[in-house]
Amino acid sequence: MRFYLLIFDRQFGKSYKGFHDAFVAHQSIYRWWHYLKNSYIIGTDLSVGDLSRHAGACFEQHQLSNTHLILSVDLTERQGMLPPDAWKWIRENAKIDEDA
């Protein structure tokens, strides 16, 4: 499993609930983190291209802007200001990332 960061251009006044539900429902998305409104950390076996196509299809299905970027992430290299629950998820999943 690899971890990726999905960053997208969130449109003011639009609902992202349908996008969220469709995006994380993919059978190959095993873990996800969504503590910041316009980003996800995804644990998956999908390639970066397949993940991008899946995100794009979900954005289009819910009539949202398809402007996004996906980057590979190393969860062991981290710093910032987040709620304790967000850090807990990152710490727990960094152990999985190290074992991969």
C-alpha cells in the first residue's frame, strides 16, 4: 500500500458530501484521512494515475471542479498544526508506511 495526498480546488458554496462518499467508497482505497477541507491522504494499491482518474470521475459525477493534484507522501516526514485526532491517524499509518 502506498500513501498519496490529493489536493483539490474546493468551490465555495458547493456540497462535497456526494463526492466524498463516492471517492472513499472505491474498493482499493483502504485508508483515508480528510482533516483539511480540500485534501485527503489516501492509502491504496491504486497507481497515481488510476487514483487521479477515480477522483476526476467523482468530481465530474457531482458536477464539481476537476482541478486537483496527487502526490506520493511519506507519512514519517511530517510537521504542522493539526488536531490531535489527525496526528494520531498519521502516526498510526506511518507505521504501516514504514513496513511497506
